Amino acid sequence: MKKNVGSTDRFVRIIFGIILLILFMSGFIESTTIKWSVFGISAILIATSFSTFCPLYALLGKSTCEAKKNK
């Protein structure tokens, strides 16, 4: 798997993942379906930030990694 998630993207994914995880655990969301959907999204965001690979980016041919400079 080629890295396609840059450092800024990783930071944003971790922050949003943690916020959604807090919403899941706080009981703020009462609907069971929405609650587990929020948990799934937070798990995906956190997992892709640590693995530095996003399957959706790979399908779309996108990357937020910084370009390597050749000297």
C-alpha cells in the first residue's frame, strides 16, 4: 500500500475521529443506528490516519502526501 494521506490530513482525521468517538461514548446521540454509524466513521478516520492509506483516495487517484523533491 502506497501512502496517500499527508500529515495535515492525518491530523484532521485524528481530530474528527476523536470528536466523533466522544459523541458516541457520551450518550449525546440517542438513535442506535446513528450512534453506531458515528462509531464506524470515527474508527475509519482513526485507522486511515494511523495507516497513512485511504482506500477511497486510492480509488479516486488522489493523494495529500507532499511531493518528494529530487535533487
